[in-house]
Amino acid sequence: MDRRENLRLLLSGSLATGFILTAGCNLPENAKEENVAITTYNYGRTPEEVLHDQKMENDVFFTERERKMVEILVDIIIPKDEKSGSATDAGVPDFIEFMMKDYPNFQLTMRGGLQWLESMSLKQYNQSFTDLNEQQRMGIIDEIAWPDKATQEMAYGVRFFNLMRNLTCTGFFTTEMGIKDLDYQGNTPNQWDGVPQEVLDKYGLSYDERTLEICLNVKDQHKIAQWDEEGNLI
């Protein structure tokens, strides 16, 4: 089982169904005008929240070199395969940039971890991490990607890579690409045409003609059921 399949199985078992939906209630018209600003994301934001979002969009956390390192790392964690694109294709570096500004507690571990990774690259190969070949990069990553096997010397790197892996998975599997990769269906309408015939045959059961005509007629499944005064289905 490859790395991507492991991540897919972990996420498919715990993915929350509460993705952002449009609001189900209506505010008074004056409240809409005074307190709610609609962003390009189509959800309500107060003026203060809009200013907060704009500030984060205008600020830049990663340097150009750090950004390149992040792009390499997230694609190591979730590479492109035959089913979908890589983490970078899904915009994960932008998500991580956003998280650094939205949750500053991540910043020290992230920036310190990138510096640690750069130091390890210089120490082992006398090159910047961005200039290493794939084999050299994986030689370092393999030392920090498996916490149970890592040495004490690699403890800081392990902590950093855990954060990077968590952010990468969160960023990827909450995008349209990631959800399709999981084959997550959600509340998808389907069509029920009764108990499968092989199951009915196994237990010696069958539907009567009236049930087939009224309850299991696929053409009428969109109609709202009606009952007579005695509770019989019409």
C-alpha cells in the first residue's frame, strides 16, 4: 500500500460532513445591509471579518525559498497519481500560507522546521534542499517521516514534518480534487427499486403486484405519496 492510499484511508474514516453550506435562514433586510458583507466565497462576513481576510491575503509569510520548499514537501506527501493531481495542483501551499497567518502558533514550528531542513541538507549534501535530487531529499525525509523509527537527533524534524503532513492532508482532502480522490459521495440522491431479487429468492419472499405497481414503480418515485382516510396508500 503506497503513501497516498494510506492517507486516503485515514481521511475517509474521519472526514466530517460539515462543509460550508449556504445559510438556511434569512436575516432582516436591514441586518443584511448593515452587518453582512458577501465575499467572493458566497457566505456572510461581517465588515470586521472582511478586513481581517483582506489583511491576511495581503500579508506574505513564506519567503520565496521557503515557498519552494513547501511546494516540494507537500508533493512528497501527496504526489500526483493516475487518479488526481498533487498537493500543489490542489493549491495546498496557498492553504498552508493562509494557516500560518490565521493561526500564528504554527509559525515557529514551520519556519524553524524549514530552517532545520535546510541545515540538514547543507550538512549532508552541501546543497540547499531545493537543489537536491529526489533520492537525496527522500534520504532526509525518511529520517523524519516515521516517528517510531526516528532517532532523538531527529526529534525537531519529526515534529516539523508531522505539522507539514497534517496541514497537507487537511488542505488537500478539503478541496474539490481531494474529495473526488476520496470518492466521497455525501448526501447523494439515489434510486431504490426494492430488495434485490437474489435476496428475496434466498428467503422465499416476493413482492405482490400492488406493491410493485405503487411502491416500486421507478417512474412514480418523484411523486409525493398520498393516503386515504383509512390510512391506505392511494
